[in-house]
Amino acid sequence: MSAVLDWIVNEYYRFIGVMRSFGVADLIDILVVAFLIYKLVQLVRQTRAKQLVGGIVALVMAWFVAEIFEMTTLSVVLRAIIGSGFIALVVIFQPEIRNVLEQVSLTNFSKFNRKGHSEYAELDTCIDNVSRACGEMSKSKTGALIVFEQETRLGDIIKTGTVIDAQSSMEVITNVFYPKAPLHDGAMIIRGARVYAAGCILPLSQNSNLSKDLGTRHRASLGMSENSDAIVVVVSEETGIISVAKDGNLKRNLTASELLEYLKNALIKEEENTESKFTFTAIKNAIKKGVKKNDE
């Protein structure tokens, strides 16, 4: 009993000592680790990695059992498999790892270079034109695939199509996707608030759990949203249904007005909220205050 009490007392004083030396660097350290764990859980839950992780956990548990019961042959085999597991994980999870690295890459820090009011107004007009055009194409069952480029630059995708660099308008958008137009089969890229390119080829989603009812346009929209932070609008040629793909998820059966609201929330309001809550100036001020407090 005394040994348990001694352990509790020692752990208590150890905890007090850690808390006394706790500083801004430790806080940042914890936040970074928490963010990485969050992204890892997100990766496992939203991709095919969920099934693969289950298999890996089963192998590790089998190895522990083999060690406990001294099953030498099985233990050696499983140890060899787990020992080379890092290379295997890199190979197996290559698409998912690439996606995560793109999402947390340094290019995402350019979000702090925010748009001015005039650019927000132009983007608002562009969103309105895209929504109205999609409403018209939905009625006529004209297939369309429109990509809103964000922080992840899509230069490699743009190279597969034709650069237009035109001011956005309902007429330009509907004419590009007119069934007899030369660029109607590919995707349109919206860069900033302009129709930048058309006839572009998008990567198809590798998700094996997708519904078989989804056609090539929908798979391409999901593939683009899985490999970048782009938001992709799809109009089905068969049904006229409007859908939006973001972060590997597909939202279907939108009306033109619902699409307008969705895009404004995702492309304008979300960015404005981030601007007001999370800027480099705010971070710098917080760090300065923390350092000053520690010095005192």
C-alpha cells in the first residue's frame, strides 16, 4: 500500500514540475501533435485506409499473441512483416498520403493573403453566373463539370485543356458545355473569378465503394476533390441533377438556389470567417504575449 502511495506522490510532484515549466513552445507542440492525429483519424475514416488499418491491427495483435504463447515460427514471420511495414504502408497508402501532404502543404498558408472587397464582389458575381448556368443546364440536361480552384494550384490539370481566361458569364459557361462545342466533354476551371480553362481532364476517384450509378463526371469530380482543395460542380447529362464534390464527399440533388448558397458559404463566407479569426498577425501577437508572460 505504501508503495502505491509513494508512486502517487511522486507522480503528483512530477506533474507539478512539468506544469511549472510549461511554456508557449509546449503549447504549440501539443497543438501540432493534436492536429496531426486529427488529420490521421480523418484520413482513416474518409478513405479506403479504414479497411487496411483493420488488417494491420489484426497482424499486430496476432504478433503479440504469438510472442505471449512463444509460437516461434509465427512470431518470426509476423515480426518480419511488421518490420518492413513502413515501406508497405507508403506503397499502399500512396494516394492518401499524397492527399494529406497536399492539404497541409505550404501552399495552404497563402490563405492568409486574403482577397480585397472588389475581388470578393467579382467572385460573388462569378458564383451567381455559375449557379444560374447550372440551373439552365439542369433543365436541358446538358452535362457540365466546373472546378473552382482554391489554394492548390491546378496547373497540371489546366495543361490538359485549353486556356480561355474569360470573364465569367452565364453565356460563356453554357456555350462551353453546349453538346456540339469542342470543349464540352472536359472540365471547366474557374481561377479567381474568371473562366480560366476548359476541356480539362480530371483524375478519376480510386474509391472502390462508390455507387455504380455514378458516371464518369461524378467520379472525376470526386477524384479532383480528393486530390486538392477544389470544389467541383457537376450537372448530370442523364438526369440533370446538380451535385457538388468537396473533400472527397458528394452532395447531390441541389437546386440552382441551393447551389448558389452552398458555393457562397464555401468560397466566400468560410474564407471571410477564417480571415477574421486566424491571421498571422493574431498568431504573432499571441506568441509575443505568451513569451512576455513567461519572462515575467
